Amino acid sequence: MEPQLDPMKDDLPLMANTSHMLVKHYVLDLDVDFKSQVIEGFIVLFLETGSRYRRASSTGEEGCQSQFDETCKIRGSEQGHVPVSNASACSSKMEYNDFAVCGKGEKDTSDKNGNHSNEEQASGISSSKNCCDIENHGNEDFLLVLDCCDLSVLKVEEVDVAAVSGIEKFTRSAKLTDVSKELANLRNQIVHELVTLPSDRWKEQLYYYTCCSQAPGCGELLFATGTWSLEIRKSGIRTPADFPHAIRIQYKTKPEGRSVTWTTDQSGRPCVYTMGSPINNRALFPCQEPPIALSTWQASVRTAASFVVLMSGENSAEPVQLQEGIMSWYYYVTMPMPASTFTIAVGCWQEVKQSFTPAVQTNNEFSLPCSQADFRWHEESCGHVEYPCRFQSPAARLQRVIPYRVFAPWCLMKCCEEHLLQLIPQCLSAAYTTLGTHPFSRLDVLIVPSNFSSLGMASPHIIFLSQSVLPGGRHLCGTRLCHEIAHAWFGLAIGARDWTEEWISEGFATFLEDVFWARAQQQLSHDEEKAQQELKALLRWRRLRDEVQNSEEELQVLRPNKESTGEVSESGASIVKHGLKAEKIFMQVHYLKGYFLLRSLARRIGGASYLASLRKFVNKFHGQLVLSQDFLSMLLEDVPEQKESGLTVESIFTNWLDSSGIPKPLLEEGETWKESRLVQQVSGEVTKWIRTNQRIRKSGKKKRRQDEGTFQKLLPDQLVLLLEYLLEEKTLCPRTLQGLEKTYQLRDQDAEVRHRWCELVVKHKYVSAYGDVEKFLREDQAMGVYLYGELMVNEDAKQQELAYKCFAAAREQMDVSSAKVVAEMLF
């Protein structure tokens, strides 16, 4: 039984008992139905006993059994179980479903949530609808716990992998008695041999995974669904070693499930996609969510022929027609990844084709400025579990630009062709020049619907981009693309062992975004690169300062678990601190403080040496999960002179990762960027606009055209800073605002600039531009959340009416977390 967790609390529970059993591979076989807004089908899990039980088994069979019994006894206190004295006390928390082993004479019923159950008398097993009964089974039956939420589980059964033709090659001995336990052991042995095949036999492995997933069932298993978990047991099985290692779950999603969103694209066509939910994928399929549960997967997805299925997969799937009007799409992944990185998007997407020759060659010319040591790192064996690794492939190591495709709703295809298609090879090449081998073999980029709650999201082999990055030139599109591409290395190929340390992913991606973009722009001088990055640093410093002033202190800590970081309970279950806090999605503190830490280290060590250390870190830790100290320790080992100057892992924890607020080293540096050439240029323009505003106020309606043509052209980031500085002015006249918009064509700029423009419009109640605010809230939902608050805070009737109107129009399609935050501002 799971802990009595309040689903409205801030912390996200990871329930899976990964220390006892680990899922090594998932096979999904799904149908997507847009009429009912349901995804249904089967998922087959191939399991291995977990690390804790494997250690126990080395003490011998009797000692192992004794230790596992003790594990069951203490499981409640480890996971926060609350003992109950009667069935009614917890029947609302868990729904138990018992199955007959024989499966005969059953009366099929479903409860109100669609979970299948059988009549008690059919099962021949005493009812476990009394949750106390399940608790008592702890000393007898092993429970497999999966992360699961908002799913209707219909059936769970053991898979008879021994029935697969040709599977005998995976058995050490074909000699069997008629004892059922021996047959069960054989099935588990087959699964063990299959999941541990050498990486050079991955094609054969995928073939047999498919065959085994289609094998007949050999007995239904008992299961129970709760708020956050699915618990499965087999009567009489007391240890993970004896528990079935291949199980099949029949289930369906619910339209309100929080892992995917059903909506319409910008062309008004239906679509569904995984939008980076705080609860990850547990409402898409039962899985093991803790990052330690690295697994591979393959999926067959069927839907109407008018739809395109995109997914995190190594292959560019080609649809196969099953029957008239129905197509099937198949994807697979051979690199073990956390289940949370699985991504799917089904819609009427159109592929944006090349109508030009890319400026960056996609051949195998190798120009990475590596030292001989870089090549030696490649020649060494990898430190991860065995899989077909691109870092060990000579061809992959030379591939500057991996194959890529772009998909979008038809109405945005022209916008994508204008900038995005040209930018992808430039950004991929810049990333390769910086870090070396691309961890993934291909890339799809999809422009997702307008209700997407961020500017971008990276998953294996696929990047989601918001439509907000498309208008206004190359800058925002290019920088965001660089950020998401950086996640291929930091966040995906190298993941955080503890999800509360998200700075490892976001801080690195933000830092590398600047490095990649400088190189992607090509022929940028060193001084120009430095000036751009100092301007960006000032903008981020201002954003961090504002966020620190307006957020809870505990949300500003990058390592909230401090010395307990990376620790889990005896079973492997854990809690992601603040994982369900709605406003946390919109916070930038992990991006910004992480970025400034890495920038500070780069300044102390030197740019070239620092990037060489990053390449070394990537080569050593790709395919693995890390903690902050793994990177910091390796970095400081490379530069021992820094230890002598007082830079230690402990001092970095104290100053940067374990405390709230702006780090002390950063407070001293914040003023220096104001001396940058690009920043000084902005300051000069601000002075001109303040004088212009003063003259307009004094002259009334006269001399309207006096100052036209006197202002300099500014870069997009300079425009953002200009508008931020002007936001600090107490009053700006309508004519000044009109002149601003006309001078810089603000309505045609990128979303970052237009966001600041909308803030100016709201602050100064510039009614003539309220249409710009309404358009921004409708089309740029990834960035417009806090504009609602600004519309409300002025207590202006027109502005509040505008806020209510925009929210009413967008609420039904809006991301759940965004809608919750906005509703709290408005009501």
C-alpha cells in the first residue's frame, strides 16, 4: 500500500521500488483515438531483480529470504505507510483488483474509474479489497510497485516467453521437469538472457522483445491502483527473483490525464502530445519514474491515416497501412534512458522540406579542435552500461550534423522555412565543435500548439519548440534551439541522479546556449562574442535579482536536499521536493544560478581549458547519472591550482548550491557588465528617450517629429534591456510609447522584446496598444502568464476586463499549471 500522500501537496512521490526490481525494456502497443481522447492498448515490461536484492542473494538462499522478509516488514515505515485499523479507512485511497489464476467463469465488471475487477467468488482467493489484507500480505507476497496515475488498468498478466519460437537459444538448459516453479524459473532465465545480450546483438534483441511481447499470457496477476501507483503481486511469490520478469498490462489513459494534452494545433486540427508534465509519463503508461531506472523501449502506435506520429526514437519511422484509414508507426530506442524522457506527439503535422542547400556541410569532415587527449578519451571504454554507443562509433564521432527533420502545422510552414531550417545545421555544427560526438543519431524538431507552457523541450531524438520562437528574426529561434540541442549532452546523455538537482541540466544548457550561438553565427570576432555574452549576463542577472525578490527562499536553493542529495528509501522510492508546485515551472532560478556558477568557473579557469574539461566530462560520464560533486570534483582535479586559492567543492556548495538568494561572488560581479560596449550603447539610447519624453510632456502636441531618426539600431537583446530600463521610469507619455514602437517596429520583434513592450503598455495604460497585449496572451502562452498579474495589479477596470477576456478564451486549451497560476492571480 502506498503512503497516504495528498495529491495537492507540492512534493512529487516516486513510488517505484527500483531497489527490488528494475524495468530494463518497455514494449508499447497503443491505439490513439481522437474521438474519445484516449490512448489504449498494452505495455509489456521486461524486468531484472534490483541491486538491493542481488546483494542480498549473495549471502545464500536462506539469508536472502530472511533479509527480504525483513524488507517487507519495514517497508511501511520506510515509505511513510500509515497503518489502518479498518477497511473503510483506506478504501478511497486504493482500488484493489483480484484475478482468478484459472480465469474461468469470471464476471467482468468495471468500477467507476474504469479499473477492471472480478467477483470475489470467481477468484478463489480471499478478497483484497480490504487494504489491510494487502498490508498483511507483506510477509508473504512480493509487491512490484510502478508509478501510475490517471490510468484505467484493465488487466495484468504474466507473459509466457518460453512459448516463443526459437527462444530456446536463451536457455542454459532445455531439461525441464513438470514442476511449475521450474517453468517459471525458465521464463525468468530467458528474460535475463535477453536483457543482458551484448550491444552488438541489439537488432536480434529488439526482434525477440517483439516476439515475447506477443506471446500468450500464462496467468493473471493481482493488482491494485492508487493515487500515485500500481501495485502488482503473484500469489505465493515472496521474492523479486521468483516474481515474473515479463508482465503485460492492458490499460487506457483518461482524457483528463496529466501526462499528455489533447488540443488543437494552430491550423485547428486535433493533436495530442506529452508537454513536459510535472508528473512526467505516469499518466501515459505504468512505469518506473526514478531516474535510476534506465530502460530502453520500442513502441507501435496506430491512429487514423491523416495523422503523423512523432516519438523519441532512433529511427525515422515510416507508417505502415494496417487497414483502410489506419496507419501504424514503429519507433525504438537502444540507449537506456529514464522513462520520463519518453515523448510522443500525434497530429496533422507537415514536414517542412528543404528548398535550399544548407550553408553547413553535412559530410563527415572532422574539424573539432580537439587535443590528442580528446581522442584517447574516445578510445577508452565507456563507463555506462552496455548499449550501442555513438561515442564508440568512428562514423558517429565524425558526424558534424546529424540527420534532421522539421514538422509544423501547415499554417506555420513558411515561418519555419524562413529561419528554423537554416539554423538547425548551424547550431548542430556549433554544438559538435564545442562538445564533440552527438549522443543521438537523428533529430526531429516540432512546432507544438500555442498552449505549450515553455519555449522549448528536449527529449531523445526530438525537440519541441514554441511558435513564439519563430517571429522576429533569427535571434530567439537560434538561441532557444542552441539551448535545447545542449540538452542532448546535459539532461539526456548525462542526467541528474537526483531530480532536485535540475541545475545540472538547465544551468549547463543555459551556459552552452551562449557558446553554441556565438559559433553558429559564424565569423563573430572575439570582442563581439564577449560583448554579446556580457549583455546576456546582465539581462540574466537582472532576471535573477527580480526572481529572488519575488519567490520563496526554499525554491531558490539548487541542492535542496543538501547532504541527502541522491538518497532514496530502502525500496528505491523517493520524493521530488516541490515537484508539483505549479509556479515552479515558470521559475528561472535553476537556469540562472546554474549558468552563473558555470560562468564564474569558466572565468577562473580560462575559457579554452574549461571547455576542454566539459568535453572530458562528457566523454567520461555520458550514459550515466551524476550528482553535482561528480562534475565539480573532476573539474577541480584538472586545475589543482584552484584548490590552493580556496576553490573547493565544499565552498561551491556553500556559496552557490546550498543557499538561497544571489550568491555572494555574483553580487560583486553584477555591476561590471554595465561597462560593456553594447550595454553602454543602450544606456545612451535610454537617456535620449527620457529627454524625448520630457520634451513631449512640456510641449504638448507640438514638435511631434523633432526627434525622429536620431536613434541607433539595436540588437534584440539590446532592445530587451532598453525596454527594461524604460520600465523603471515612472511615466512615459503615449506619444513617447508610440515613437518607441514606430522606431524599433516592436510589433515585429521577437517574443522577448514584445513581452517587455506589453509590460510597458500595461504599466502606462497605453490603451492604443492593448491589442498587442491581447495578441501576446493568445499566441505566446509560454511567456504571457505573469502579464495577467500585471493587468490585475493596477486595479484598472479596462485592464482587468482584458485579463478576464483573454483567460476565458484560452483557459480550456491552456496548460494545467499555467491555468492554475493565472486563476490564482485573477480570482
